[in-house]
Amino acid sequence: MRPGAFRYLAATSLDEVLENLSELGDEVTLLAGGQSLIPLMNLRLARPEVLVDLNRVPGLAGIDLVDGELRIGAMVRAADVASDPIVTGSLPALARAAAFIGHPQIRNRTTIGGNISHADPSSELPGVLAAFEGSVTLKSLRGERRVGWDEFIVSTFTNSREADELVVDVRFPVRPGWSFAYDEVAPRHGDYPLAGICAGVQISDGIVRGMRLVAVGVSDRPVVLTGVAQFALGRELDAATIKELGKVGREEVSANDDAHASSEYRKWLVGTLINRILGNLVLEQR
Ligand SMILES: Cc1cc2nc3c(=O)[nH]c(=O)nc-3n(C[C@H](O)[C@H](O)[C@H](O)COP(=O)(O)OP(=O)(O)OC[C@H]3O[C@@H](n4cnc5c(N)ncnc54)[C@H](O)[C@@H]3O)c2cc1C
């Protein structure tokens, strides 16, 4: 199918985008990589009145480390998140998660701002953002505000952006002394995951001092597995504990049941991924 009629504006400055958002509000749909929006328009599930294209807007594509945070401009492509030396050096789990998105052609277009804004519960990057307790920066003519992931990602395909706001960057705190990893199971390489886990662990003297575990693809938004983290605190991550943590995760998570996988299978995947990721993180520390 072809999309319905719409007005197209190829913005060339941030001010132009913000002025249009301020004047037209809900009538504007922002176009970033187009990898979710264009298929939705072709199916007429999205029918924008005015499409404001962000691809020629300067200043939205940098990657840098500022004040202990990795700041990634909204228009940075998933392919760059996966390969940029600043990302691979400071947050390899994020780079790995980005490499799971679709195929090279899709990663070359997909932007981090579009991916997080789209709030697909099966997307890898919102889960990684949740694991790092990251945030997004929203800009409008009224000013700028930082919103934590928990407030920004509301539920399936829903975020808390106001109609006149633009996501300008996504920020991940770098956590010294912590090791993070991301892994997932998908039906085929490049497919959305049936379940994925982003795990972070802080170990000193062989004992777990901190843990953060987030599941993706199991609910309407990333799920923080607090029960697993609490169970792990103060313990040594030996084989028996890791096995037990997988069991705790399986019991803690309530997982969707749909055409792709049953709830029971997703719960089993969560437990298995926890075992796999934590086992690998312990090996890396040796
Ligand atoms: C075959 C295929 C496989 C895929 N596999 C995966 C996968 O495995 N994992 C995964 O996570 N994704 C996957 N995707 C989706 C892809 O990553 C999308 O591109 C992504 O979800 C949206 O990013 P985008 O830059 O393309 O945004 P767009 O499609 O341009 O926009 C998506 C939404 O975000 C809004 N938006 C965009 N930028 C901003 C901004 N700066 N501020 C505010 N709102 C904004 C848009 O208005 C729109 O509502 C796949 C897509 C395809 C076609």
C-alpha cells in the first residue's frame, strides 16, 4: 500500500523543527530513520498531516562522554552505536545490543532517538537504557528537560514526549566498577527478540555488591528484575548461585503470551539468558 497524502518538510535547522512543533503540535510527525514510521504509513496505521524530516538537521548526531555519561545525539544511527570506538570502549553492552537490530541496511538508517521514541517493547535499546538508568533530553521552544527512562517509556509505542518536544539526545551513565552485557534469543538473526536481558553487575572481593537486570520483549515496556538483584546481593556468583538466579528470574517475570511465543517459553528464556549472561560476566572478570 501507499501512504495517505501528507505535507513534507525537510527541516534544515533545529529552530525550524522546534517552531513547527510549537505551531502545529500533534499535526507534526517527526521522521528519523523511517524504519518503523514508513512501514506504518504504508499500512496507513500512521497518517501524519505534516512530516518533518530530521535527516538534514545539523547538531543531532554526536557521540561523546560528558560528566560521566555517554551522550548520543538522537540522529546517530544504530550502525554507529554498534561500532563507534567511544561506545565500544565505554559501554560495550550498548554496542552489542545495537548490533542485534535488524540487518545492516536497517541499522544504517535506524536512529537511537527514533528507536527509543518508538518504544517498541521488543526493542533492545530501551532495555539497555533502563539497565543503565539512562535518560533522554527533550527540547522545545519552552526550554530543555531531562527525563529518566522510566518516565519517558510509558508502554507499547507510547512515550511521554509533549507534542511540541523533540528528543535531542539519549544519555547512558557510565558506571565505573560495573560490568554490563546484553544477550537475546530471536527466531532468526535480525528478528526482534522473543526475550532479551541486559545485565549489570558490580563485584568486589568475589562478592556481588550491585546488580541490575532488565528484560525486554516480555511485557509492554522494559522490566526491571529487582527480585533477582536483591537475591544476588552479598553472594558469590558461583555456578550454584547463577543457576538459582535464573530460577528466581523465571519466577519473578510475568511474560506476554502471543503468536510468537508462549508466556512459559519466554519465562524459560529469561532464566536461561540470566544464566548465560552472568556466567559470561564472571568468566570475563577472571
Ligand atoms: C525488517 C526490520 C527489522 C527490524 N528489527 C528491529 C530489531 O530487531 N530491534 C529493534 O529495536 N528495531 C528493529 N526494527 C525497527 C527499527 O530499529 C526502527 O527504525 C526503530 O524502531 C525506529 O527508529 P527510526 O530512526 O527508524 O525512527 P522512525 O521510524 O523515523 O520513527 C519512529 C517514531 O519515533 C518518532 N521519532 C523519531 N525521531 C524522534 C525524535 N528525535 N524525537 C521524538 N520522536 C522521534 C517518530 O515520529 C516515529 O513516531 C526493525 C525494522 C525493520 C524494518
